[in-house]
Amino acid sequence: MTRHLYVHLPFCAHRCGYCDFVTVVGRTSQHSAYVDALLAELALEREHLAPELETVFLGGGTPTFTEPASLERLLRALPAAREVTVEANPETVTQELARSLRGLGVNRVSLGVQSFRPHLLETLERVAQADTVRRAFYHLRDAGFDNISFDLIYGIPGQSVSDLEADLGDALELGPEHLSCYELEAKPGTRFTHAHGAELERQAEAMESYFELVVDDLTAAGYRWYETANFCRTSDRANGRDLRARHNLAYWLGRDYLALGIGAVSTIEGRRWRNTPRLAGYVAALAAGERPEREVEPLPLDVQQRERVMLGLRLDEPLVVAGLDGILDGPALDRLERLGLVDRTGATLALTPRGRMLGGGVTADLLA
């Protein structure tokens, strides 16, 4: 039985050009019916959940764009958990919303900041500006939130090294407990790539230097680089708390998880299934007491083991490789160890700091 639950709330005020998540623009009149469907799916799948959960994560979309009464009803009905995270766009965070979330048991908020630079926010088609982010942050602090995460993006068309340095500086000035810093990934064929194709190619050549800048600045500021793209304040600065994103950590450690909503992906007992991305079909099926249409994929042991290596080596803690010998390329492991990219100690394996900078390429070499 799993202790991790993801809930997808797809609604957004508008769709950003670079986004490829399962989202639905507006549809306020359908928010309540969608929450009904989520709770019906939860009832059908409740057997997969342990009596006590470790994490609940509401992602999107923009969960805080969901009509307030519907969002409140959902949060009241979901199982309690030690970490309850809600994603939010800064422009949706009012003083009232912050207080409501805190009162409903949410104890962690992930803010989609992306950048503090006006020209980059315009390129990304983001509504929030730097002052909007700061206001949202202080609303959350005033409501009692002491675990706030920022999402930042680098490699944005028109971005310079100084822009990225300034974004990191603005984030550090506010001092969130957690930062997720991602390369911009614009899918081929989208209007965003048509509009910015040449500049995206130029930015791709700078990604490695951007990545090094992110790691250097955040670790120098006392953040722990615990996962390839994720950083948290250390325990000494946070009264002994572990401020890693516990829900995402479950993914990286290969734990089972249940996911509800359109396009949501669950991994349970050697099977993975993805719900239909169609809102109407999802709601209709659950209104009729049926599970939504799904793509189901069996996960053979070797696939699970490969995923365990690929995800586990993203972390800063050594991966226990007992039972994984059959999928590791012995000669490649020896070579990467000689090159100072891999550290093998007894029954554990880890990427060195240099190996972590190269990331997925090193991990791909390791797999037989």
C-alpha cells in the first residue's frame, strides 16, 4: 500500500506558450464537477492507500485557480498526510487564500516564480511580476507557512548570465526553504518554439554554464543540492527539519504512488497507468461509477531496476546497488570511476560532484 497521493487540478487562467502539462483554460463552471470526479476516483482506488499517508501533492495546472469552494471541499475530503503541498501561481495567492490553505492543513506551498525579470516573464507569457511574487510570499509567511518552494527556469529566450544571477539573488533575498531550478524545455512544433527557435538553440549551448551557476550560487548560500534540480535549506538553518520535497523524493526513491485526475500517472505494485487527458470523458466515467479510460503499462523487474538507477543517481545520497548488478555495465562503471565521475563504495554507488554536473549522460553509460 502506498503512502503517497498526487491530485491533478488542471485549471489555469491561461496557457503559457512553453507549457506541455495537461491543462484546461478557465471552465470555472466545471470545477465542482471535476472535484466530484476526483473524490469518486479516490473512493474507487482507496484500497491502494495506506491508513496513514506521508505526502499529498496538489499539482496542475494551477491548483489555486480552482474555484475556492471546490478547492476547499477537496482539501477537506483528502486524507491527512505529514506533508501536504499545493502548487500556486503567485497572482492567485491572496491573504485570504493563504490563510484558507493553512487552515485546511496545507503545510507546504510551491510557487511558480519562473523569473523575476519583466522581459523574461513576458517571453514566458507569465502574469505575475516580481512584486506579485514578493506579495504572495509574504502573504504565505503571514499565514504561518514555514515551508515554501520556488520554481525557477533558466535557458529562457533573451536570458543572459546576469539575468540568471539576478533571479537567484532575488530568490535568495526572500529565503524560501526550497528551490527547484529547471532548464526550459520547449516541445518541438509548439508556437513557443516557432516564435523563439533560433534563440532557443543559442540558449541550449549555454545550459551547462547556467547549471553550474545555479549550483554554485545556491550551495554557496547554504542550500543543499540534494537532487539534480532541487535545493533545500540545510537542517541547521531550519531547526533540524528535513526540507527536501518529500513527495518528489518518493518518486526518486522508486516508491509506489497513487495519482488522481486527468492525465495523472500512478505506479502501483509493478503497474503504471495513465488516466485519459480528456476532461469530459474523465468526469462522465466517474459520474457513472466507473474508472476513467486508462493506458496501463506493466513494469517488469528490469524496467523497475533501470528506473531505480536513473532516478536514484539524481540524489546526493548513495544508491544501494545490491540486486542491480545485472543492469549495470561493469566495464563502463570501471571507466567512469577512473574518470572521477562515479564513486563506488562497498554496496553503494553515487555520482561525484563532477559526475552530477554531467548527470543523465553518465547514468546512461552505466546501464548495460
